[in-house]
Amino acid sequence: MANFEVFLGLLPLLLKGALTALEIALCTLLLASAGGVVLAVLLTFSRSRVLHGVIGCFIEWMRNVPALAHLFLIYFGLSYLGINLPAWLAAIVGLSLVGSAVLADIFRSGLQSLHVGQHEAGLAVGLSRMQILHCILLPQALRVTLPAFANYVTQLVKDTSIASAIAVPEIMFLARNLVTSTFQTSLIYLAVMCIYAAMILPIGVGFIRLERHFGSAR
């Protein structure tokens, strides 16, 4: 009974941290998706070898260096240049750069899976390249890449926990502070696990329904 009362007392603070984590994940998702689409389009339709090389190096660097290292570099490294970003903004920037590299590969594979004839047909009926991309190619590519995109989103929510390393007050940061002050280690981290599950499971269910919807629409 005493442990249950302790749990109820800690829950509001942990939920506040969970809200912060979701806010970071949402901002990161929007920026990473925009960056991923732009990079994928450039890789698919640009013929510049230099541009391909630069983007390829960026993607490989971001995917092969731990995200935590990027957060440290942005948060602590930029301060030496006189650029002092808030911890939450540094976390969003770092995770967005990594996410844009991951999503660029995902979206590029979706675009390359489409038949080249669709692009030619769009030009034949007088559509501009932007209209073809916006109205024909991207909607189909996003549908094809939905499972991989869903995996990225669920992983992103979990990856917000690394923001605790630069003192962003998300759920893991607050949990560690609570453990230090209350010594209720098992209870607190069990609560954290349950909260993460409560955040991530609905996302997975939502994407499953989207996949079924697009499958039936096809």
C-alpha cells in the first residue's frame, strides 16, 4: 500500500517528463521528415555527382556516429563558438539531423520503387515536375515506405531518452533525479517502462490501421 502511494505521488512528475519527450519527438519528426524528403528527392532526381557525394557523406556520417555524440557536439561544442542553445533545442536539432539521414534512405527507396513511366506520363499531360512530385510520386512513395517510417517513429520516441544526457527534463532525466532522492529504483523505472509502453503502443496501432487502410484503398 505504501509503495502504491509513493507511485501515485511520483506519477505526475513522470508524466510531465513524458509530455516533454513527446514534444521533442513531434518537433524532431516534423523537421526530420522535411529534411528526409528533400534529401531523397535530390538523390533520386539530381544528376550532380558532387551533390550525391555530399549528401551520401552526410547520411553515412549521421547514421554511423551515435546520436548522443551529435547532441554533445551541438550542445557543448557550439558554446565555444558563442552559440548557446537551450538543451531542448539542441536535442531537437541533433535528433532531427540524424532522423533526416535515416528518412532520406527510406524515402529514396520508396521513390525508386515507383515505375519511371509515371513521371513520363505526368510530363506528357502537361504537369510540372513539382506537380508530378507532389501529386503523384510522393503520395505513393510514402505509402510504400509506411512500415519503415512507423519503425522510425516508434524508435524516435524511445531515443528522446538520450536528451537526458544534456539535462533536458524528459522522463528519464526526471526518473534518475527521483531515484536519487527517494531510492525507489525498481518502482520508478517500472513506472517509466509502463509510461513508454503507453506512449508507443498507440503509435504502433495507429500505423497498423493506416497500413490496412492504404492496403484496402489500393
